[in-house]
Amino acid sequence: MTGGIGAGKSSVASVFRDRGALVIDADVLAHAALAPGTDGARAVAAAWPHVLDTTGAIDRAALARVVFDDPAARERLNAIVHPQVRARAEELERAAPPGTIVVHDVPLLFEGDYWRSCDATVLVTAPVEARVARTVARGGIDRGQVLDRMRAQIDPGEARRRATIVIENDADLATLRTRANAAYDQLLEQWATR
């Protein structure tokens, strides 16, 4: 599952989790990969020492400013974090009970080739202004930063072309939940025919 910043992936993931899926959140795994004392944190500190806070931990906002402004820096960070995230995600998937639908919640799924190894891809999409408003409301980031991050993500039209299932988040939360449940039913149907 994927979707741009503020699209509503977390709400859809919650529905999928409630339905019995194992949801593996790549953002959570990426945070763990950069936790103090990890190989990832040491590699980031070596590459960008100025993104460390006064305690020596990574200032994620400072790191975000570096990588969202510089595609080469973003690639370098991805080379540090992505292998660790994928390795941990594979461990979690292998540990899932037989028959469990496993959903990988990956914000940048289509920006690399990982999507090609998925049985199905679910895209959560929403109007730009709704995405901006949701993200700004969460705090810690302003409109300009949201738009910068959106520009760093895959073109929405290309994401739609690659997706197996598209969930439109252009109404209220109840409508999104209904659409997420319908998408989950499609995943169950696909799983049953494997």
C-alpha cells in the first residue's frame, strides 16, 4: 500500500489491520533503523553530522530538509535505510501466521522497484489541498514543506497506472472506511484465487 503525504494511508491501514491483515509500516521500521546506536544512525551521522541534535540523536526535521532538497542525498539516505527496512519487513512477514494477508505500508513504494515484487498494490489518493491541510494540521511542517515533499514523490498519474487498486480519499472518513473495506474484499478475493 502506498500514497503521497497526507493521502490517508494510516486510516486505510487501520481498516486493513481491523480486518485481520498484518500491516508492516515502513516508516516505523525506518525510524527504528535510525534509532540511536544503530548502524543506520551511525551512517547518517557520518554522512551528515549537522543533522544531529544536542544529544547526538538524529534531528529528523533537519535530515528531511537535506534529503528533500537534494535527490543525491535522498538516494544516499535510501541506500542506508531501505536495506534495513526490507530485511526487517521480511522477518515480520515470515513470522506471520499462515494465511495472513500481509500489507506493506510503503510511502515511496513506486519510487523504486519494490512494488514489482508485490502480489497487489493499493494506492490511497486524495486531492492536493486536502493532503496539504491534513499534513499541516498534524503539525511540525508548513505548507511549503508539504508541497516540496509532494514534488519529491512519484507523479500521481504514474502511481495510478502502477496500482492494482486505487482508493480515493475525497470525502469523509466514513466513506474512506467503506472504500478501504471494499479494497480489502478485493485483496481477499485475489488471495483466495492464488
